[in-house]
Amino acid sequence: MIDMTIPRIGLTFKNDMTRDYAEPVLPEGFTFENYKGDEEGKRIWAEVLITVGFHGGDVQRGIECFNHEFGYNLELATRRMFFLKAPDGKYIGTCTAWEVPELKRAQLHWLGVNPEYQKYGLGRAIVEKCLHTFKKELPGLPAYLATQTSSHRAMCLYIKEGFYPVYWHEESKKMYEDSVKALKGVMREPEYTLFATTVQDDSAKEKDLKK
């Protein structure tokens, strides 16, 4: 759930993908489903993320965001975009194992789980579904994700799954430093301490990737 009480500062996290990530097991009755490549799936994606606080509560705005983020490669979206379904058939979560070929990286993209279902370990399960997919389909590539301080609850999950904050120029370094200050006393421990002490300068690797 997005926390609107603190400044929204953008951040980048990286996972070196050195762990093994098994296919996750969901609680009884919950299932994964792939995006089917249709307009209905775009609406479902938008509605799920609205429950978390994205898209300003506007489904059409969410669909437009979907088209911008994924519309240029719907075939890949059908293989890499996952939904979570509750036992009653309701769609309650999504995350995508995307990729950025020109930067030689995997991209964990647009995680959201309906807050009514956030005590079942479903966020962790769908993140691990994506990480397991990366290990199979994009072996050897690091995984990145973009997030913000207002998603500090999700940041705790990312840290547990092996992600850590990175910066690659002075502006992103300053944003990270500001986020450490903004999240002190807000983000739970021990993840906050890890967040505040494990940042890495990714500028050299960033230059190598763009060659």
C-alpha cells in the first residue's frame, strides 16, 4: 500500500540473482494466471493496482499506463505478466518479469497485491514467481526494479528477496540519501538498517551495459 504521509522519492534496487529461486507454492485455493493478451487483462491489471494506490483510482489512466509500459510487446507480456487469483476467482495481485534488452537486465515490474490479502505471503510468492522466471529465461542477468519511498512496505519485501539500493550518478545518490532520512523511523527494522547501509555505486556497471 502506498504511504502518502511521507515525501515520494524515486529509488532503484538491484538483485545480482545469485540465489536460487524455486517455483513458489501458494496457499490453498490461490492460483497464478498469465495475462492473456486481451483488453480485459489490461483492465484487470489497472484495477488490481488501483487497490494499492496507483493510477489515481482511474481505470482508464491505468490502461493507458499498461499500454505505455507493455503495449510494444504484448507477446512477451503474455509469458511474463502474472496475476494472483483468490479462491473466489477475484484478481488480487500482479507482478511482471519484464526485461530491458538494450541494458542487458531483467526488470521486476509493477508489483501490487490488494491490501485485503496482504497477510497470506502472496506478495512474496508473486515476486518469487518472477525471480524464478528470470533464473530460467534470463540466466546470468541482474534484476532491477524502480520504486519509491511511499512503497516502503514493498521495499522491505524486495530487501528480503535479495535486492539492494543502487545509484549511478550524483542526482540518484542524492535521492537515495534523502530517502534514508525520510524513512528513518518509518520503515520497519531490520530492513531499514539494511537499506541504509548496503547501497552500491552502479555507475561503472551502468556504463558497461550501455556499450
